[in-house]
Amino acid sequence: MKTKTERKPAIWFVVGSQHLYGPAALKEVEADSKIVAEGLNAAGFPLPIILKPMVTRADEITAFCKEANYDDDCLGVITWMHTFSPAKMWATGLKLLEKPMLQLHTQLSPELPWDKINMDFMNLHQTAHGGREFGHISARLKKPFSVAVGHWKEERVTRKVDLWMRVCLAINESRNLKVARFGDNMRDVAVTEGDKVEALIRLGFTVDAFTSNDLAEVLAAVTDEEVKATVADYEKRYILTDVVRAGGSARGNLEDSARLEVALRRFLEQGGYRAFTTNFEALSGLKQLPGLAAQRLMADGYGFGAEGDWKTSALTRILKVMGQGREGGASFMEDYTYHFGPEGDLNLGAHMLEVCPTLAGKTKPVLDVQPLGIGGKEAPARLLFSCRSGPAVNVGIMDLGGRFRIVINEIDVIEPPHDLPKLPVARAVWKYRPDFETGVAAWIVAGGGHHTVLSLSLTAEHIRTFADELGLECLVIGSKTDLDSFKNELRWNDLYYRDR
């Protein structure tokens, strides 16, 4: 088995043809395939594309699909039917293929040489023909797959390939993700519960339970030197209030927060966990709720969920992986309170402490210590800022008892219309699409929870493609949503997903 440093994740590119048109045509297919593969790699996608040998027979196709399944470095497969590749050849292989698949429906040249077209040209360039044959067998097998249509150099195609590759990264992360859960769910809360075994089956990630005392054991071994180094990093990155500066009345609380961050980071690294949960009702052995630690770990790519919400914690990590390298940021979020006013109906989102500073953009967060008012522990440190503005998505995942449902609400994050001088948490203010009433009502009737992942780096299409590839139910609330039609979609989905 390869170590993490030895792995070189990539996308495999395979081209289908057949022997009907002779060896000269197959040589041309191979040459054209190399041109397209090299051109796609030059586009700067998140993953490199590796051109695999052309397949022309059923045994070659099946062997390719088996190899893709068992190579950990293969995160997905792009197929291109350059010529006509009879679909029965693909049936066995596609039934076996477990990696995400994108059908590239393209051709070598963007324009036809109208005055030179003969039957040799027509026989060689049959994407329009072969792609439909390939699509038919994929549909008949009920195999999830994506399609990119157009010339391979066009922005609409490269955008689709980039989006799909990000989904491949997210699916790979989901299938290898480990979530550390400190304590159980918040008592009496319904939506944060769920079936962890079904999550393993459907999404691939595992959830391991620990107590806060397990973390406290690691905390006891943190050195004063490690605390000083962490606090020095705080002083470099953030604007410290008077109470947490050296000599300030809450400097000790800040140092406790730093000690907790070092311990939590070490615990996760040692166990190979890339997501975690906390619960303010389960803090035995800890002086405070790890708010600043959760914020900074999220900024480093970790997933987080409050009150034991392991589903949202995993989703945070998955969406962070999907959005890596894109501007915007992503964070655990909670719908908190509404504003009904002449400037429009708004939502003020926040959480007790844990909002990721990647949402702050270029704004330097303020670092402060204030009482939490819940949990019965010492006042914790936290970063304060308002989220950057821009189009965004709020994404929730819930267990309906027989299936998982993902709900996406397209929103527009805005600058807060007024200052919030007494609100001691990071926050985001947004408008709903298509409007407040429809957006909120649709979320509620879909069973959407109060915990979400807010992303300014991804679109609904990213998350919907992720759900489609995994066969998960996914609902989008956006600019064109009509509530009556949305309710009908829920009814239809209940029938479709009942036995899946």
C-alpha cells in the first residue's frame, strides 16, 4: 500500500473505439487522444489527467474498469467515444466501475472542413454517434455519471471538467474521512442524530466516539513552550483586544484556549481525523469550550460540527476539499435570527463561537475573550468578524430514517446593514433566493436542519453533482424555486428513493 507521500492522485482518461475501420483509423484515434489529453492538462485542473491505452474490446474495457477500481491514485475516469464504440462492449466494465465517471462528449476540431468531408472523415469522427451509444448503456445500467458537452477547449467544457474533478476529490475524501466525536449529540435535538453505519455505506466516512476526558489527557501533556508559540501566532494574525494582550485581564483564558488548540490538533493528527465535533454539554476535564481552536482548525481545512453534529462536520470537510484553491471560504454555520425591514428580509447567521475565518476574506479578525453564557465553563476565546459578501450556498444534510437528503439554498451574503458592537461572535448576513418566504418555507418543508455549511467558493452545481455521483437525494432552493413545485418534488422523491 502506498503511503500518503507516495500517492499521486489523478484522473484517468480512456478513449473508446473499435476495429471496424482498420488500423490506420485506430492510429489516428490514438494521436488525437494524446492531443486532447495534453490540451486538457494545460488548462490547469485540480488533478492531472493520465491518458490510458485506447480500448476496443470488451475484455480491455473490463480490465480497465477493474484496474481503476483498485488503484487508489485513480480518483475518477473520463471517457471519450472518439469513434463509434458499441455499447455492449462496455456493459460488464461499467457495471463494475466504482469510481466517478465523466463522459466527455467532444471532438478533436471545433469546425468541420466542409469542402473536404468524405466517408473516411465521417467514420473516424463519430462522437455524436458513439457518445449516444455510450450514454444509452450507462443509462440502462442506472449508472451515475456526468457529461461535458462541447469542444474540449471551450470554457463551458473546461468549467464542467473542473467542477467534476472537484467532486472526485470530495468523493475520495468522503470515502476516506474519519470524524472524531467528543461527546454525544445535544440532548433532545432531532436533526443532528443519524445512522452512522448508513453514512459509512452511502458516503464512506467513519465516526468514532470519544469523551472530553480523552482530549483532557492529551491536554495535560501540552508544554508551556507550545502555548507561547501558538499565542505568538495569534498576535501575528489577529487584532487582539486589550483584555487578551499581554497583561490583560483575560490573558490566562487566551493561553488556555491556545493549550486546548494544541491538544485538539495533536489528537486529530495522531488519529488521522480530518473532522470533529464538540458539545457544550460534554466538557468534563476542559476549562472551556474549544471555540478558537475549532475556528483555526476549520481555517486549516478541518471539518467541524457543533453539539455532536457529525454529519455537518463531515460535510464541512468535504466541501472544503471540493473548494480548495477557489476564492471564498467555507464554514460551519447556523441560522440564528431574522430581520424584517424595509431593506429586505434578512437572516443573521452565526454560532456560539465556531465560524471559520476563511469567510472573513482579507479582513483581519478581532481576537477576544468574553463569557459564553452556556456550558458552565470559563469564558473562551473567539475570533470576531463579519463574513465577506457575495453569492453563496448554504448546504445541509439530514438523515430521514431511510435515506440521506442534501438541501442547498442559494443565497446572497451582504454586508451587515448596521454595526453589531455587542455581538461577540463571527457572523454572516444574507438574503434568500428566490425570496425570504419561499427560501425559508422550502427549507422547512424539506426537513432542513439549523446547522449548515456556508460556502462562498462553491455553487449548487458542485454539491448537486456530488450527490448525483453518490446516488443521494438532493434538493436545490434557488432563483427559480416555486414552493408548490418544490413540494411536488419532495413527494416524487419519496417514491423514487424509498427502496434505494
